[in-house]
Amino acid sequence: MKNAKGQEGPGRGSTGLELMRLQLETFTEIGKALTSSRDLKDILHVVMEEIHELLQPKNWSLLLLDEGTDELRFELAVGEGSEKLKDLRLKVGEGVAGWVAMEMKPLLVPDVNKDPRFCRKADEVSRFTTQSIICVPLVTRGRCLGVIELINKVEDAGGFSEDDLLVLTTLADFTAIAIENAIFLNKVRELTVTDDLTKLYNSRFLQGRLDYEFERARRFNYDLSIIFFDLDYFKEVNDVHGHQAGSRLLREVAVLTSSMLRTIDMACRYGGDEFVILMPNTPKKNAALVAEKLRAAISETAFLAGEGINLRLTASFGVASFPEDASNKDELIHQADNAMYRVKNRTRNGVEEA
């Protein structure tokens, strides 16, 4: 039997020497993946492809643990019906994968019909029939990051072996380290471009992204608009309710703002209670309509309702566009800022175009 690389895979007639060679090749390829890429998805794809070629499961999946919900989600799944598993979640302790995540111990189940830990939730969703499983935890520093699960060994009526479990456990140890490193690097990247309070992009990101979007707007000859807005009388919120309440209010404004934007739009916290929305391929009139909808939504929302404060708030908006109002990013921000201040100095709670 040939694997995805066109090589002979470890079928039923493989010798011990051949299996050892394949195992060494797998470790080498995984080692290269761990040192050559920092992208989590790239690492996971390479690791799982190598594991698939070595251990020959019919179906396989890699589930990562969401610590916020204490659930396992299918990060990668390959095989019959696997595309139906993307929305499935398993609680820690649920099924074989959940048991392995909870106990942080590898598990070989030669016949799932004889193991009470097995649950048929995934089979019912994918319409696949599981017969045997090997499942190992991805553990690092005493913390479970997820599990790798292989189902029904190809061309082997006897199912998986203890040797298969040992190999998979060893590979999982390396994979867990790679996942932890990739998650850490992703968090570092997020911190450099994300405002810690509101979770919107920060001004550093805005400056760099504007350079990129200006280049694209010039190249493809489309409009680039920004909305600059500032909360009205925000200082009074801090004075009356305290700075912690003010911080929670900013988070609620950020969530409301993000909920009203397209996928391609980018909301940034510019500083204090000032926000900028970057809108590629958007004429100024369209951006002004979005600003008006957001203005109305803010004025109609009772903020900090969960704390019983039910605070009413307004904001002032300025809108500017390239190439109509500016030829560079600094001028674009300046024009939108000036338009916003005209509203501030006149009526507040309004939208002004540059």
C-alpha cells in the first residue's frame, strides 16, 4: 500500500526493520516541521499527515481544548464524514477523547463496543462506524492542550496495537510542545497589535495597516474611508462612576462597534475614548451611513445595564476618504479628526464629513 508521498506504507506484511525506517522518517519530517514553521495550522497539518502515513488510520482527528468552555473542538479531521464534525464539541470527560483529555493518559480501545467510555455522538454526526481507537493527550507543563485520535486501522482486522500507541504517544509529546510554542507566539503577535482593554486593534496596527491599504487603494483605484469618533462627556462617566466603570463602558462600546462592521472593516482604539474605523473599498457617503447607524446605536443603548447603571451615551463622528479628502494616511486621519471636532464644538452626537 502506498502513502500520500508515493512510498510503500506500513501494510500488513511490513518487517520490523521497515517499520523502524518509516518511524525514523516520520520523526525527521515532524522535526523539520517543528523547526521550520511558527504557524500553528501548518505545524498541525504536517504532523497529522505524517502520523496518518505511519499508522494508517481510516479516520483521524486532532481536537484542541477550549479552556473557556472546557470543551474539545475538532481543529483538524480527515476521513469519511469528517467535514460534518467541524461544529461538534465534546465536554472534557465525554467519550474516549474526553476521557483522555481529563485523565491525560493515552488509551487503546481495540473494540469500542466493549468499552463504556465510548460515545457515538461523532459517529451519529459523521455517519461513520468506529470499531477501534487509539487516542493520546497533547500535554505540556502538566496542562492538556487537546488530543489526537486515530480510528479504524486500514487493512488490519486486528486494529491498533500497543506499539502504535507508544509511537503516537511519543509523537504527541513533540506536537504538544510545538502547539504551546505556536500559541505563545500568536499571543505575542496579538499583544503587539491589539488594545488590551477593548480587544480592538491598537494605533500601532492602524498606522501599519493604513500604509498597506493606501497602496492597495492606489493600485486598484478604489476609495479608502475612515470614521473617527469620540465619546461625548466620557470624563463625566469616570468622575461619577469611577475609572473601572469607564473601562467596562469602553469594552461595551468596542463590542457594539465590532458587531456593526463588515468582515473587511477594522475597528481600532486610537487612544482614550477615541476610536477609528478603517473601511477599505468604501466611498465616503457609504462610510457616513455606517457612522450614522453606529451613532444611533450608541445613543439608543443602555450601557453597563448588567451593573444596574443603565448609562446613556452619545458620540461624535468625523468621516474622511482617500482620494477625495487626502493623499496620505496622516492627512486622512487629520481630516476625519477635524470633522469630528466640528461636531464636538457644535452639537455633539452627530456625523460630519470632511
